[in-house]
Amino acid sequence: MSEKTKILLKEKHMPKAWYNIMADMPNLPKPPLHPGTKQPVGPDDLSPIFPMGLIGQEVTQERWVEIPEEVQEIYRLWRPTPLHRAHRLEKALDTPAKIYYKYEGASPAGSHKLNTAVPQVYYNKKEGIKRLATETGAGQWGVALSQACNFFGLECTVYMVKVSYHQKPYRRTMMQIFGSEVFASPSEHTNSGRAILKADPDSLGSLGIAISEAVEDAAGRGDTNYALGSVLNHVILHQTVIGLEAKEQLEKVDAYPDVVIACCGGGSNFGGTAFPFAYDKIVKGAKVKLVAAEPSACPTLTRGHFGYDFGDVAGFTPLLWMYTLGKEFMPPGIHAGGLRYHGDSPLLSQLVHDGIAEARAFGQTAVFESALVFAKSEGIIPAPESSHAIHAAVQEALAAKEAGEARTILFNLSGHGLLDLPSYDTYLEGKLIDYPLPEENLKEALKKLPQV
Amino acid sequence: MSEKTKILLKEKHMPKAWYNIMADMPNLPKPPLHPGTKQPVGPDDLSPIFPMGLIGQEVTQERWVEIPEEVQEIYRLWRPTPLHRAHRLEKALDTPAKIYYKYEGASPAGSHKLNTAVPQVYYNKKEGIKRLATETGAGQWGVALSQACNFFGLECTVYMVKVSYHQKPYRRTMMQIFGSEVFASPSEHTNSGRAILKADPDSLGSLGIAISEAVEDAAGRGDTNYALGSVLNHVILHQTVIGLEAKEQLEKVDAYPDVVIACCGGGSNFGGTAFPFAYDKIVKGAKVKLVAAEPSACPTLTRGHFGYDFGDVAGFTPLLWMYTLGKEFMPPGIHAGGLRYHGDSPLLSQLVHDGIAEARAFGQTAVFESALVFAKSEGIIPAPESSHAIHAAVQEALAAKEAGEARTILFNLSGHGLLDLPSYDTYLEGKLIDYPLPEENLKEALKKLPQV
């Protein structure tokens, strides 16, 4: 075993700028439209809930966007993250492939989400904002934003889907440790929450409802803005530290990937990992496959419609140009809660449409099987979301074995699964099932796409 | 901020040998005695449950013990661990002190315990053992041994104290992911378990009972040995990778600690961190304070008797020469379950007795307050056990401020608290209390110390 197990990067070699793929895309997505007028949105439409610093990043076509020193200082608490050579996984699969994984679970929030939470809070603070409101499902994003608000001294209010609030109390506790106020959503704190509770006092909540509450909270107070953990351009921009570091680390061992893999819910994890390699592909003609791994129970990129749709269920957000299953599509309750989103990043959607990136969908029992193989080889218990990327990597490694080729595979392990252990219990007890795609529900949801 | 946040070590600079303090101690502890004959134990007394490789390490006085390459290969999955400069904690405390912490929670088991689990399994495998039995309380040790057995392909059976088995299912799931068989103790699988259950079918179990079950299991099967996570000399030997790496990392930034701090239950975390610095103190006359942080509810080093006592409650183990509160002392149910042990490592006990190391005891509310300050500054949520070391470091930093001196403080953050979040809930809800030391119980327990 000549090559080391972990390829580390010195802090001074951490990227100083984020990579903006809008500078290099052959086709840009069509612009977001105002939900009322159906005209392209301008900065004034967004400024009630976002700071100008982030609105500027949402539209800029500059290739490189400087990372402020204050953000770098916080990044250095856990970045650069290690790149692991998965020697033991390779041996377990008996593959000639070289498998590398970037480990974003090394962040104190336990996932890649902190990479964007920190700059989002920084730009809000810079413009005098005192408080942020957001929603969270299983809690990864809520934890990351809570940590970032704590680092910069902002208040944070998180509307957490009620069923998770009660069933997954660990991440709620993490948010509270960092000083956040966490409400089970629907809550009595907003009009939209009260309306839902009036109609159904026992409502378990949904991400759609929680978004409505957080946006209403932010829009109603001058000192408060809203923050989103995926989908938008600026979010993906911030995540490109992942792929930029990984490229540098692979260079240190004279490696370049044949395939780059990440799981995909709203697209920020995939975009952050793969876009720096998409640059090589678009600009320099590099032959690298970029694979987004999504759940077959919520197959936005592999089964969705390419067109305009709302980002939320209520239809408050701008219309985004993207792959969508329809905002009313109700995905089954898979354990990878972070991948249950009806839409996807417009940037990623466009790249998939143009054939620069591709997507594959997997059922959760196969995903958990690969997660177990990974945990037993490499020691780290992966998050159910990240395990989709592991499964795709395992398939690639087995294909390389079949072909007898020493291909190089890179994937991003976006988070650890230490707070997802009840899902592993379900698997170990033999109770995990694959949900079929609810075809009728999908057909209905696609019928109701907005007319533009 | 001129100095970097994390001081990393290359894999090739990972220690190649463990440090054995027995080579340098001014006085060695008196030898362990056979529980029946009260004569010093020999290898034959231990060989039914330990491999000769570990028995040899228990008694060797060689200063350096080579780390086998097979062990180093597994260590490289997470070692060398980072040394952090706690810039943000220093700022929060407004101290001129430089605070460094070694982060052993970076291991896939989440604590330092994996450092000894791996070599213990290695030496057992080398001598043909197919299966290990052990006990665990809250589960840190059970998780580490499960991972290590999985890496080397040994079977593992863990007797987990019943109350934890039901109240803390997350760590049980981790053990099962790595293929271990986990029994709630007292169990129906051993004579000692059955006897307890016959007398009290509702017994919640205790570490003492679980040890009895694991030892009985190991002694009764030729293919099975027993493994212990702390106290013994070979366990501490393995943990010295922590302090050896930390010394090397501090050298890289031209620093040397005025004080080295670690929490202390059975002593392996403290010994592993501090003994390489004790070498400097004993052999080279370095002026470094070595501080063991223990709970005031179980103050073995600060209030215990120095003499012979059993390691377990039932009195099966050899008599160890150590500080002890008496094996029948019942510590209150503090959240730092890993520090609730009546005795302590004989090596550490001797060093404390000889004034080379010292101990301080803290109540858990003060400890949790410091844990929160740390989490909010550095981002990492610490284990309740490790938070005792944080609290001692905070006190040292404030003393340095008082004195106006830029002292250098090193502590070991032995584990993260991601599976201890219910304890933080108790703190955040204002329900955490300091238990007074049960003085009467202690007096009675000390009266019953064995006569030698």
C-alpha cells in the first residue's frame, strides 16, 4: 500500500475564491420569474428576504468570487477537509479501481451544509441583519445555520417540521446548544402556521409549510432575513470549496477522476463537488463523468419535467427553470430526508439537460447495503443521503472490475450518519423497504405545473 | 491571527512505537495480586482471558514498544488526529493563554478508545483467538471494540448495562452495524447473569455485573478472550500515540505546554495524553503540570485510598495497587458515565502519589457550562467526559489571565458528544444538578477494602 490513506491540504492552500460555473456554461438556465407577474425577478423582488451580497452572487457571471477572510477564518475550524483513499473499500470490492472520497462530515455540523451557512450569515451580518429565519426537515440545515449564526452573533429561528421535531430530537438539541430558537412547524408564531393548525390541529407539518412560516417571519421583520440551504446559485457557489479542494488533493497524488459522484437533493452538494470538474470538462475537454445520485422514490433528474416550477409548495417563491416532479408531488418517507425535494438547482438541471452531468436513481435498500459495506471497510457510518453516492461509487467500482480497468472514482461523503442511527436499526431489523414511485401522484403533480 | 487553526501531521510522521512509562517511573506500583492466593499474578493466571502479546506489554519495562504495521494501517484511517489551536475559545475567555486541544473524537468510533481496541484485537487474532467478549456502560468502549473486531474479522460479544441498552440505543446500533452481538446485561447467557435475574428479574444491571458476564463468557470458551478498555498498563501504553503526536505537533509551532490536561475515569485517556510529557518531567526535568480532571461525584484520585483493591465489584479480578473509593462505592448517576469508576490505573495512581501528576475534581454543572462555552467557540460538541478536561483548561486559562501570563495549555478532547445530546437537553432545560459526594457510602466502601 504505497499511497497514503488520507490526503491532507495545508490551511494556506485552502481555496481563496469560490468557482462560479455561470461563467462557463454553454447555456444558462432561463431566469427566475416573479410568482405574480411572471416577469424575470430583479434585486428589489429579493431584497426583503436576502442581503444584496447574496443577491449579487445569485446573478454574477464572474468566474471567481473571493471568499472573505472572516469566512475563511471560520472555515479553518474544519477545512480543508481530508480526502481519503478508500484502500479498504477497494479491497472489500476486489476492484482495480482507485476510490477516493472527500469527507465533509468532518465539519462540526456533521455535513457540507456549513460551507454555505457561514458565508450566508456573514453577508447578512455585514448588511446589518440581526436575525435569520429558516426551515429544516431532518435538521442538517438547521444545525448548520444555527452554528453559523452563533459564530457571527446573529439570532436564529428555525421552523422544524413537527414530525422530525419530536422523532429526531438530537438535531433539535444541537440547534439549541448553539442558541437557536426552534419551533415545531406548523407553529402558533406565524399566520400560515396558525391557519394550518386551525384546519388541522394535529398536522405533522411538512417542509413546504415550514418554508412558508420562515419566509413569512423574515418578510415581516426589518431586522430578519431568510436563508435557504440548497437549490439557489449562491448556495452552490459556496459549496464549490469541496470540489476545488478535492482537485488540489488529487493533484498531490497525480490522480484525476474518471468519474465524480455526489448525492443530489436540491443540488448544492452535487454542484459543490462536481462543478469544479465540470469546468475541466467544458473548458478543457476533460473526459470526466459527473454523476448525481438520487433516490428512485424522488427521481427529480431522472423522471422530472424540465421547465418552470415553484420552489415551494405554497407557490410563494419565484418560478425556477429546473427539473421538477411538480410541487405537489409527495415523495414516500425514505430515510434520506434531505433528498426528498420535488425540484432541483437550475444550474444543475441545465447541465443535466445539456448532457454535461448525468443522474442515476437508486432504491434505499440497495443504498443501505452499500452503506454497510462502506462503514465496515472505512469505519465511518455515512448519512443515508451520502450513501446514495457511495452506492453509485460501488457500482462504478464493480463496473471497473468487470472491465478490468483501474479507473479513478471520486465521491463526496457529504455527512456522517451518527444522528441517523434509528434508520440503520430499521435496516438491521430487516424492516427497510423500497417504496415504489407513486406514479399516479407524479402524473397528477406534473399536470398541475404552472403555465408560463 | 498568525498561527494556523489546525496543526496537522503527515501519516509518515505518525509514531512507530508506543511509549512505556514503566521504563522511567521513580517508583513502580506494587504488583497485582491473585484474588485468591494474594500472591503476585504471573502470566499463567492471565492467559485464560488475555493473549501473551498483551500480557507481555502489561509487564515489560522496555521504554518503546513497536506498533505493528497491521495496527498502523488501521490507525491511518483517522490518525494522526489534528491538534487545534483554540483561537476562538481564547478570545471568548479573553485570556493571554495559548490553548491547544488534541481531537480524538475524530476517530470513527468517536473517541480515543479505538487506539487500544485495534491493537488488542490484533494481538488476540495473532494468537488464534476468534472471538472477544467485553462489557460496556454508555457504549464508547463497546463501539470501539466492535469496530476493531470488524476490521480484523473477529466476532465480538458485548454485555451492555441494561439501563443504557434501553436508554441509549444509538451506540448499541453502532455496535450492531459493525457486526457485534449485543446483550442487555444481566442476560440469560451466563451463570452470573442468570443468578442476578433470578434474584431480581427487573435488575437494570451495572458495569460490575457486565464485567462478570464478559469474563465468565471469555473464560468458558477456548476461542474467546476478554478485553478491557482502560486501567491496565497495556491499555495506557496504546493510548500514548495521543501524547506522542501532540508533542510532535506542538514542536512544529515551537510550543511546549505549561500544563497538560485530560479527563480521568480509569486513566487510559489521561495516561495516553500525559505520559509522554511525564517522560520530559521525570527524565529531563521539564516544568510541566500534568492535571487529571475527574468528577467530584466520583473523586478517585482526590479522595480515594492508595492501596490494594479489586478492579471489579464481584472481586474476580486481581488486586490492583491504586487509588480507590472502594469497589462497593456507588457513584451518583452523573452524565459522564465513562468517569464513574471506583479505581484507577495503577501507573497513574503511583505518579499522583509521587507528585508527578495531580488531580482536580469538578461538579457536572460547572463542567457543562464550560462545555457550552467550548461548543459555541470551537463548534465541536464535546462528550460529557471530555468536558471535564475542558473545564480544567478554562480554569487554567482564566488563572493565566489573572496572572497576566501567556501560558501554554494543552488538553485532550477525547470524544465528541453527538450521542450524548440528551444530557445537553437536561442542562438546557435547567434540570442538571450537582450530586454531592455520598460521604456515608464512601466511608462504608473504604471500610470494606480487602485485607492484604
